[in-house]
Amino acid sequence: MLNPRHSLTLRLALIFALLAFASLATLGVALYHGLETQLIRRDDAALIGRVDQLRNLLQDSNTLELIRTRPALFQNMVGNHEALLVVGEPGKAPLVVVNPTSMALPQLEPISADQALDLSMVQHLPGTGDVPFAAVSAMVRTDNPSTGLQVMAGRLMNERTAVLASYQVSVFLLASVAAILLALAGYFLVHHGLLPLRKLARHTQGIGVANLSERLDSRGAPVELLPMIDGFNAMLDRLATGFAQLSQVSTDMAHELRTPINNLLGETQVALHQPRSMEAYQHLLASNVEELERLARMLDNMLFLARTDPGSALSQRQQLDAQDEMQRIADYFEGVADDAGVTIAAQASGTVWAEPMLLRRALANLCANAIRYAEPGSVIEAVAIPGLDGIELTVCNHGETIPAEHLPKLFDRFYRVDQARARSAVSNGLGLSIVASIMELHGGRYGASSTGGLTRFSLFFPRQ
Ligand SMILES: Nc1ncnc2c1ncn2[C@@H]1O[C@H](COP(=O)(O)OP(=O)(O)OP(=O)(O)O)[C@@H](O)[C@H]1O
Ligand SMILES: [Mg+2]
């Protein structure tokens, strides 16, 4: 009945109604049974009283005489209280029979004359239709003990049936009215109670990219809604941060792409201005290729940053042998290092809890930098030192000291110490920002130091 798509208000109103009806009906049924028991007891007591009265009356020999001679008179005297009244000597035709509804005479074992009557002696028999019938049969002590007289009185409980029936109707009417009233009250109460929720919904509808700094107002909101409002506001905080980052990235990107594209465009336009020698064209194309390669690498890196899915990256973390990983990077860069006239020495122990591809990418970016900035003939050291709460991986190279003021900014996107290199085909300033994102993803730390010609980049991966 309660389809989940029904409104909460309607559902609660129906539940209210159902509960009201069920509890009132239960109460009504319990009271009905109580009342019924009381009425039966009262009716039985009246019947017993009546038979007692008849016993006393019939003990008198004058009365007996009157019955024998003038049964009709006696009948009128006792009146028509009963649905059934039979007086007679056992085994003989009855002297008096009052039976207006002409019911079949029930065969009851009479209570002996010297036994006092009580409620347990009333016999409850099936009556006519729905109306119950109760009867008592008793012997009467007479002057002539040999004969004896039997009296039987029975009553149809019309009055009781009517009272109970009207009671039943009242209970169900009352329960239904209460259910309807409660449903209406519940509907309006819930409708009113949900007012703050509708207000919030209206407010959220107004929040968009243009006013992402707006927050939902928790003042005056019910306590139950506070966690939702706080959660929503926290989500807006995260979205605003992410959005700011994204727009920063696109601004940076547009800015970074402008220079190389302008260069390409300018140089090509100049070259096309007048006929050039074959060598000049070749030179131009070679330089264009370098610039385009750099653009391609930049886009590749930007895509890598954008595509890395934190959820799946984190779920693919594993325990990796630090020595294996360091050695793998050293081997991978062997050729490039040879060309630059440097050597890479890997020395590590312990394990790293990381996503393999991302770890390798981070180490590769550090090694590429180290090779690029190392003094020819020097040794680059790739070291891993396991600690209590994680492992520290460092890549050190000898070369020009990086001025201290640059150190905190090295990990920013597109940041290069030597801005002149910005135009070089090799430097995009993205490598370390990728390292930073990878470390943030792993909940680790990263840092750079540079003193006395020794530049050291360190990555700290926490234990599992
Ligand atoms: N080992 C190092 N020695 C000296 N300077 C370094 C070293 N590593 C990085 N830097 C400085 O930090 C800057 C940022 O490095 P990052 O790796 O982010 O970019 P990049 O190497 O210039 O370009 P990309 O890695 O995107 O090709 C570099 O331009 C360089 O100035
Ligand atoms: Mg780099």
C-alpha cells in the first residue's frame, strides 16, 4: 500500500490513521468484552432472582391451589417477564406454560429443592437468531414432599444484544472518526514540519557556478536537518575548491599554450614571408617539431593529472619492494643518464604501500629532473629508508643549488626556477606537480631541499 514514491506526508498521515484506528479498535474490543461479561452476570443474577421469587411463591399451598384451579389468573399475576415460564409436576403435563415465541422446551436437569441458587446454575442455550437465551430449572419445596413442583424460567437477552450492538457501532464509528482526524492532523503537522526542507530545496536550487561560495543557512533549521545542511555545505566547499582548481588549470594551460603556439605561428609566418633555402626550412621544421613535442608532452601530462581516478588508484595499492622499484627506475634511465654523463645508484630496503604505476611515475619524474640538472660526471642517488610509520624515498643529485625562495613553489603547476627555460623544449614545469598529486593521493608527504650543490627530493609513503 505504501509505495515508496508516495509523499512522506501522505505516508505518515496514513500511518497515523492506521495506528489510531488499531489502538482505539483494540481498546474498544477489550471494553466490549468487559461490558458483555458484566451484562451477562447482571442478566443471570436477575434470572436467578426471578426463579428464587417463584420458588418462594410456589411454596405456599394456597398458590399451588390457585395454579391448579385458575392457571390463567396465576399467569396474569406473575406477569410476562419471561420468554419462557413452565410450572408443573415432573413427569406430568405442565400446569402453566408461558411461551410467547413458541420455542422448543429445553430439557434441563432441575436443581434440587433444598439447594440454594447461584449464578453458576444458569444454563446458556442457543436462542432465536442472534439473541442468546438463558434458562434456570429448579424444584420447589412444597407441603406435599411426595409430588414436588418444578419451575423453569428462561429469558431471551434482547436488551443486552441491543446494548452491545449499539456499543459496537459506537466504537467503530469513534475509531474511524479518530483515525480520519489523526490522519488530517498528521498530514498538516508533517506538511508544516517539512517546511524547512522545502525552504532548503528552494535555496539549493539557487546555487550554481556563479554563486558557488553561497552556503545553506542552518539557523532556525530543525536539529534533524543539521547534519544534512552541514554535509551539503561541506560538499559545496569541496566543489568550490575543485572548481577553483579546475579553472586555475584551464587558465594556466591557456597561458602556457599561448607562448609555444605564438612561437610556432610567428616563426612559420616569418619563414613563409619570402622564399628560403632548403636548410632554413629544415631548421624551421626541426624547431617546430621540438616545440610540438613539448606541447604533446604537456597535454599528455595534463591528461594524466585529469584522468587519475583517486578511487581506483587507491584500491590498487599494493606492497612493493622498494629495492626492486628503485632499481627498475635506475635501469630505465640508464641510457639517458649515460648520454648526460651521470650514473644512478639505487640503494633501498623495505616495502612501499602504493599504486605501482603512480609510484613509478613519481620516481621517474624525480629521476628525469635529477638527470637534467645533475653535474656531468656526478652520481645520482636513489635511496629508500623504511621508518616506523612509512618509508622515505629520496632522489639526490649534485648540481646548481636551487635558491631557497623557489623551493616551496617547485611543486606548483608550470613552475620553473629558470623562467628562461620556459621556452626550452624540455621544461614544462609539470613533472613535480604530478609528483605532488600522486603523493596527496597516497596520503603521503613530499619535499625538496637544496644546499651546497646537493639537491634532494623526498617522498614519504605511509604504511598500510
Ligand atoms: N633536481 C633538480 N635540480 C634543480 N632544479 C630542479 C630539479 N628538479 C626540479 N627543478 C626545478 O623545478 C622546476 C619544476 O620541475 P618540474 O619537474 O615540475 O618541471 P620541469 O622539469 O621543468 O618540466 P617537466 O617535468 O614538466 O618536463 C624545474 O623547472 C627546475 O627549475
Ligand atoms: Mg621535470
